Amino acid sequence: MKRRTFIKSVGALGFTASLPAMFSNESLIKQVSAAPALNEVNFVAPQVMPQVINVFLYGGPSELAGNLTNIDDINGNSQNPYPRNLLRAATEENGRITRNGLWSDAGGDAMEDMLASGDMTIYRTVNRRRNNTRAHRPSIFSCLTGNLDIDNSPGMGTTLAAVLYKNRASLNKPIDQFVLPFVSFEGASTAFISDPNNPLPLGMRSISLDQRFDNPYSRGNNRFDEALEKLAAQMSVGADTRYEKAFAGFKTRRSLEQLIDGFSTTLNDSGSLPVLPEGDVDAGDDGRLQYPNTRYTDRIKAAVTLAIANPDSLFITVGGGLGGWDDHNSAIEEYTGRMQALMTTLRAATKHIKYGTRPGGGSTGNIIINVFGDFGRNVNLNNSMGWDHGNNQNLYTFGGADLRPANALGKIVGKTERFGSSKQNRQFTKPTDDSYEFEPTAIAATVYSYFGVQNPEVLTRDSRYSLQGETAIDETVAGEPPMFA
């Protein structure tokens, strides 16, 4: 029983270059290749292989931290009034609206810093029109997945793995030689739900780690492990030849254990963090990056550490522990602190990427962080002083200067307006008629396009949610002017 569990776990790492042939499954390979949607993909291998960190905010965060441009109209029609200082520019006494219409107390100042440094883009009009669902589960799937069948459907990670495996001959490096290509820092993630129509070889499936890099390949007692293997060798002279595959499995496990232990050492070594420019707000006394102490730091820092240290980690999800955004009650008090913590952590993460160095050298400009949730929320403060579910939300995206258009970062895209009956609960924002907007599934389409899919609509179409599928986000769209000069 233990040996079968071990074999399954090893395969999940994508470390198959050194795995014995017993781990391969030709029937699985044939099934992946035969999948209709995969056969329609027009694939061109990217010149620079991306690394995407997908941060999902379960529960659906309000858009207001990144969009107070309509706050006067919202306040005038809300069932309950917003705080007075939320109606004034930050340049006025106790005002809370930043230059670009962000909520200062809810991470707005950190967002302004990242916009000014060209490390961040905010898309304000991620709007679900094709299917007007505001239920958590369907919304999660329609945000995270490629094939949108809801039940037994794959997420971005498994869809991407299938695409790369199908087109492995086009890649500069064989995909089955990538180490830890698909990693989740959230346990069983909807980004990695298996697809019964596209079974993957074990080596292309994901693995879950935690924020401490607890090692699933460690037996916890190396001396016992070594003694066990030495005894086995003594008892079976020539066993390493007769049972070559089993012995190769032992070696692979040790290699993985050492590799992940190395990531853990880097994570816990403050000296591994980059030195920041003099006077930087996120620099510690020694001049090195210092992450804030927030509930989000451990997971996001671990994800960034892995991405920098291991260029083979192509798609990393971070979501577990980052939930709690279902703000139906006492929204303002809870939301502001949560967003402040998230955005200051992400500001540190962008600097970790920007100024960090890889062990073997090379640019970190291929690392992209996407942050979004199930849906947005309405803008009326209900009688519990909270926000109920809405369709419009923000996408916050960071980094990727080596992959994205020159003007992709450092801007806010999308204009909104309030709609709904005055003093009634169901009031929302929607994109203005002249605004750029896209469906949530376009985020998945964009991720596929980074990795070389020229027609991501074939991977995002669905009879219920999007008959034609979604194209990638147009990252060349111009940004909006600041709210205040």
C-alpha cells in the first residue's frame, strides 16, 4: 500500500525524466492526444516560457478597493450611507480616495505604488454577461476552468498541462523533464480538477505543498532510510540490477526530497531576499526586502520563492487561506483590513520578483501574478452594512515584462457606472457603453495564450456559459486618466 501511494505522489511532480518506465501509461497519452478541443488548438511554442501564479480570492471580493470613481452616485442611492471621508480625495482632510480612484485604507496606497512603478494593472470591468450567475460554485468554475462543464471539469492547471503535453514536441525542453511544473498551495484546488475526457500521465499532474514546503517525499528519518536501503542491498546482491525500476524510484524520491528541502531553506533564509533601492518602504534595517506580517504573507511568499528558485514551476495556484471575501455583513470594517494586508503583501511580492535573482541566473520577467475571485459584489450597503453578490469585479495583475506588451502594466483599464433602483438592495456597477470589458473566463484564455495557444476560445467555449469561447484579454488597451490630477 505504501509503495503504491509513493508511486502516485512521485508522478504528480512532473519529475519523470528520472522516473522508471513503469510510471508511463501509453493509453493515457493516446486519450490526451485524442481530445477534440486539444486537436483544435493552434499552438506556437513561446520564446519565453511563462510562470503564472494564480491567486484566487474565494468568496468574491468587492471591486471598491480598486474603484471608487462612482462613490458619490453610489452613496446617494445606497440604502445606508458610506463614511464621509470615503467621499473625499486623499488630498483633502481625512479623505480616502487616491489619485486613481482607489480606496486608500483598503490597499489603495500600495496599489498606487505598484501602478507608479509599472508593476501592476487593474482591470475594472471583468463582467459576467453571457450567464448571469452569482452563485459561488458555478462562478468559481467559470472563472478557473477551461472546459466549463461544472462537474468533473478541469481547471486552468490541468487544461494547460494537457495542451503542453499534446504539443510537447514543439517545446525547447521536453515537458516530462520539468520539475514541479504544476503546484498548488491550497490543497485540493478547483484549478486542478481532473478531466475525465483528457486523462494526464502521472508526471503531468499537480502536487500540493504548504507554505512551509513541508516535504511529501521525506520519510522524516534519513538515517533509517539509508539503513533500510543498505540492508536491502546486502540481502539482495544484484537487486539494483534485477529490480532496476524500484531502485530508480528510491533515487528519485531522495532527489525530490533534497530539492524541496532546498526551497524550504531559501524560504526561511532572510539573506536570500533581494536588497531594495535605498529608502524603499518595504526594506528592512539591512536594506533587504521585508514582507509584512499578514495572513497572506506565508503562502504568497512561498509561491514567489518557488517561482524564482525553480523556473520549471509553470502554474502555481494560491487560494486556500485567502478566502473569507463573502462580505454580506459589516463589510467595510472587515474588507478594508483584508485588502490592505493583501495589497501590501503583493507589493512586497512584486519587489521579490523584480529584484530577486535565480540560483542559475536569468530574468524573472516571465513571472506573472493574477488576482481575482468568484465574482464582484453589489455597491449598495444593505441593512447588515454589507454587500451582496454582483457580476462586475476587478482583475489585478502583476509582472511579466518579458512576455506582455510594452504598455500592459502601470495602468487602470475600464470605466463603470452604477445602476439599480435607488435605495434598493440590488445596485451594482457595470461597464459604460464605451468601456473595454471581458468575461471572467477571458483570464483563463489569457493564461493559455501566454503559453502559446493562439486560439484560446476553443479551450474556453461551453454550451452553457460561452458558446463561442473567450479570447485573451487585449493588454494593449489604453488606461483611463486619473480621477484626480
